[in-house]
Amino acid sequence: MSRRILVAALFPLVALAASCQNAATGDNPQVALPTPGETLALEAGSPFAATVALDLNEGWAVAVEPGSGNLLITEKGGTAKYYHPTTGAAWPVSGLPPVSYGGQGGLGDVAFAPDFATSRMVYLSWAQASGPQPAGGEPMRRAAVARGRLECADGACEITGLTEIWHQQPMIASPGHFSHKLMFSPDGRYLFIGSGERMQGDPAQSLSTNLGKVLRLNLDGTPAAGNPFAERGGVAAQVWSYGHRNLQLAFAPDGRLWELEHGPRGGDELNLVAAGANYGWPVRSNGNDYDGDDIPDHTADDGFTKPAIFWDPVIAPGDLLIYRGSMFREWRGQALIAAMSSVQSIVRVSMDGAAGTAREVARYRFPRRLRDIAEAADGSLWVVEDGPRGHLLHLTPAP
């Protein structure tokens, strides 16, 4: 493979974790876990001071409320918390949708609407089932997205008027690759959704489904005008790009959209997203199938859009953030990736949007797998640890 990232040369690994597996969190009930207010011991030379802010149970996503700087945090099992960094208070959130929990499914992403200051609208994604789980089998499930008003008072919050605006089509009996990542365009006009291919592969290449796609919608969930396949109608009208696997999204300061996705055994990749582009999954990948079968690598003449960078061994990305702040000023415009493989790091990547290329710059190790990452208004970082008995961490520059 060309342009291979030889992670093992920099960080020896005891074992290679598959990108999308539900790997263990490394919890040991015999080991005392840090508590809120404590500072984590990180590797020598880390640029971060990491303070434990809040205990979480399978934390999944964190979003920073515009203006107040308070946080809305989802937990995979179907709960959420509204956290006040200035006081340390964490309020319960009601009015959440019923989730189909299991595998990679549960309560997913959360995002504040572009006009939150006036509308109080928040957007949520989750795994939704068509009925009870059959005995010994997988239920038919899909990712869904809804929006409602966040109302907080007297130590608690409620999401009122929650209304479903989008879902994956079709439902699949599969435990994973929901993706259901939410991202608003910089002008606040559009909602982009990363829709995973539900571990099925082929739907990523079919415009008759919205699986394995980046979708561009109006804020009410309807297809946005000017989408590249609008004339086909149906779910194809939602599609912005396709040929994706299990993906994260982020806009760079220059307005370009980037997409980061799990490969199979090898082949995690970062892509510059272009309207109508096909990124190749499952026809092309710079990794192999889990059973060891070869998947043809990208080639110059294969007709698919090539990754800006790929990783083999994998990093198992939990989330993608493109930094804009001043607290880590030299990182502006670079990607910070919350990684979940045995690497369990924040991976920093420099991108060239004009050329569509990228290179890994550094890795910063953490004690646990990292699921999500968000930037506060002051440029500090909020990070969600993966799995049960995890934490919300606040990252500031090391002293």
C-alpha cells in the first residue's frame, strides 16, 4: 500500500484492535478510578493537563451550548446530562427518545441548532428499533434524528416537542455502523448527517438507500436544494457523497467539509468531502476484510475519490474535531481525532484543503479509549472517555 502510516514504528502495540469492534475499555474493578476534580497522569511530554470533570456511563457525545458554555452530554444507554462547568453541577435531562440499546446502538449524537439562542432547539440522533428484539436474534434497527426545545430550570432539563425529522432507509438487522453524526454547515443553513452502512457494505454504493452516505438536509430534515442527485428523487435527493462506511464529520475554518471513517482490518481514512463524489467502500479500501480476504486498494485509475490519509494499523476514530481556538494556537485548522483502538490517543493531523492531502503530526496517549471531543469557546477541549465507568475530561495546556 502506498502512503501507509506505520503506526507500529512509533507506538509498539501489544495487539491490533479492529476498527469497529466493541473492544474492552480496560476497566478493572480492582483499580480505583479517578473522581471529579482529580488530574489524570498522562505520558511525559503531553501538551495537556487533563482534569476529570464528571462521571459518565457509556458517554457518547458532548456539545457545547452557545453563549453559556454549558455542556449537553449523551450516554449510550439512553440518558443525558446538562453540565455546568463553572459549578460542577450536572442536571438530568428528560424528554429523550426511547433507544434500541445494544452493539453500537443507543443514544447517539447531540448538536445545538445554529439559531439556538432564539429557538432553543437541539438535535439528537439514536438507534431506533421496529419492535421488540427477537429471541436469539438482532432486531430491525435504523438511526433516527429528531429536534426539540431544551428547557432547563430548578436543577433539571427537559427536551420538549421532540419531533423526528429523518431516519435511515431501510431498517437492517445489524448491531452497528449507525454513525448518525450531526454537523451544521458554517452558514447555519444545512444539516449534514453521517449515515453508516450498517455493516452491510453494498448499500454504500447504492443511491436507492441513504446508508453509507454523507447527507445534506434542510434544518427540518427535508433534502436540500442543489444536492447532486436531487433529480432522482427519493432518498437519493438527500445524498451529498457516498461510498462511506462508518463515519464522522467536521467543517474546517475554510468552510471545507472533512469526513473520517472506520476501515475494516486496516484502512481507517480521512477524506475531503466533495458533492457527488464516491469514496469507494466496499469496492475499494486500503484495509482487508476481518476474515483476512483482500479488498483491492485504491489505485489512480479506479474511478473513486482517494483518501487524504489512511491508517494501517487502525486508530478506530471516535470523533473528529477541526480546531479553531487560541489555547493551542499552533493547532488552528488541524484535526484532532479521538481514538479508540489500543492507541487510545488524541491523534493530531495537518490537512491541506486545496490539495486534498493530510499528514499525521502527533499522538497524545490517554489511559482509556476516547469517544468524543468538543472545543470550548476559550479553546480548551472537552473529551468523553468510552465505555462504562468513564469520565468527561477537561483539557487545558500542560503547565
